[in-house]
Amino acid sequence: MSDDELYRRAERKVDEKIGFYKHLYSYIGVNILLFAINAITSFGKWWFYWVTIFWGIGIVIHFLKTFVLTGKLEDNREEMIQKEMEKMKK
């Protein structure tokens, strides 16, 4: 693997991590704002937690894709490319 390819892969991983952190920060900020709006306008009739729950599921999926499954997906991708190349040679 060339240095250029390594650099591009590393750059892509860093961009994915930065994207996750931006997503997480916006999740936290928006949910704090929604909680405040909910507490001020309709205290006792809580609705903000629905957004928190479902958006939180998205955050967990984004986390898994970015930090847990990233190496496995890359390795699997490389294997699939090699298999396709072998098929094309036949």
C-alpha cells in the first residue's frame, strides 16, 4: 500500500470521527434546547424524550459504524474487491 493510499485512508477515518463528534455535539445541544422548551411551555407533558430516544439510536449506530465496525467493514470491502477481481480474471 502506497503512502498516498495510506494518507487517504487515514484522512477518511479522521473525517468520519470528526463527523461523529459534530453529530454528537449537535445531538446534545438540540436536546438541551428541546428540554428547556418543553419545561417552559408544557411542564409535566414531556415530549422531548421521544426525540432524544430516536435520535440517540441514530447516535449509537453512527458510533458503531465509526469506531467499532470501521476496521471490519474495510477488511470485508478489501476481501470483496479481491474476490470480484478473481472472478473477472476467469
